[in-house]
Amino acid sequence: MGKWLKQNWILLFAVAAGILGGLLRAWQFSQADEEGLIDGTVQSLLLALLSALVLAAVAWKVYPLTGRKKYASNFPPSVPGALGCVLAAIGVLTSLGSGPLSIFISIFAAVDLCLLAYYRATGRKPSLLLPGGLCIYLMLRLVICYQLWCSEPQMAQYLFSLMGSVFVLLSAYYDAAFCAGAPHRRPHALCHLLALFCCLTAAGYTDSPLWYLGFAVWAATDICSLARVRKVTK
């Protein structure tokens, strides 16, 4: 347990920061006027400081992650990893959208995540097509959602939803890089940890809370190994 905490304390930090961020967002939205406009300067400043702290802590943690590029050493068989994929699939199905294209790509992504759950449970390396297909879904969803977010009068109302979606997309991209034989542990861990923080912060004030909660769990359980590689001195 002590060894796990030493290697993975940043996960607990990101979860705690995401919960705190959600509470600050609740305080921020409680100050909104009758038209829904946010006038919470103190809350916005605290959120900015919290985000900067999370970014600094995550960057400090992931910087030493060099070497150990084999897929098997970063993604051993993991029941929590499989569960994270399933919960993300459930989140996707609760956010189908209204148009036929949106419904189709959401069902496609849910099936894709369930297949990825099998590979995470067994520790086998999936085909590039699986994380690649997830990237396609996440890109299309980001475009569709951004068209809706642009109608909001203030960026503060959707900023963490936007950032959560972006970092989930980047996380899936670096998953695909591992499957393509071009692993990058630093950006992989960075994007997963920031996706975890942003999704938890956004979940309370969004139209798709289960989507963000599902992908928060996915980001926490899909991350590559955070263990440092010890240098052997000759």
C-alpha cells in the first residue's frame, strides 16, 4: 500500500482537486444573477489558482517518466481499468444527442469502449483501430458540443467542460500512440491526470454529468504506469 501511494499519490491529489473544483464551481454558480450570468470574481480567482496548482503538481510528477515504453509494463491486466472503460461507455450512452449521426457515433463509441474493457482486463495490447475509433468519436463530439457552448454568454459557464473534453481526446490519442508502437509516457500521464481533474470539476454543472464522471473514472484507471525507471550506474 505504501509503495502504491508513493507512486500514485498524484491520482488522489487530482481527485481531491477535482472535487474541490466542483465545490468552487457550485459557489461560483450560486452567485449568478437572474439571467444566469456569473459574477464571482473571488471564485474565479480561486479556480484559476487551483488549476495552476494542479498543472504544476502534475507536470512535476510526470517529468521523470522516461523509459519503460513496453505496453505490457505500462498496462498490466486490470479489473479497475476494464471497469473504467465500461463506466465511460455508460456515460456515452447517457449522452446520445438528438441527431442520427450523434446517436450512431455514440453507440459506436460505447461498443468500442466495451471492447477496450476486454483488453484492459486481460492486459493484451489492442488494435490501433480501437483507441483510434474512440478518438474519432471524441473529436466529433467536441465539434458538436462547441457549437452549443458558443451560444453561452460567458466562457466560465463551459470552460471546464471544454477542457475536460479536450484532455479526454488527447488521452485517447496517446493511448493510440501506445498501440501504434510510439509510446510517450509523459504526455500520456499528463493528459489523463488533467482530464481527471477537469471532468470532476465540470461534472456538477453540465448537461452530461454522467459522461464526465464516467470519463473521469476512465482517465484515472487508464493511465500508464507512474513508476519511475531507476538508472543503473555502471
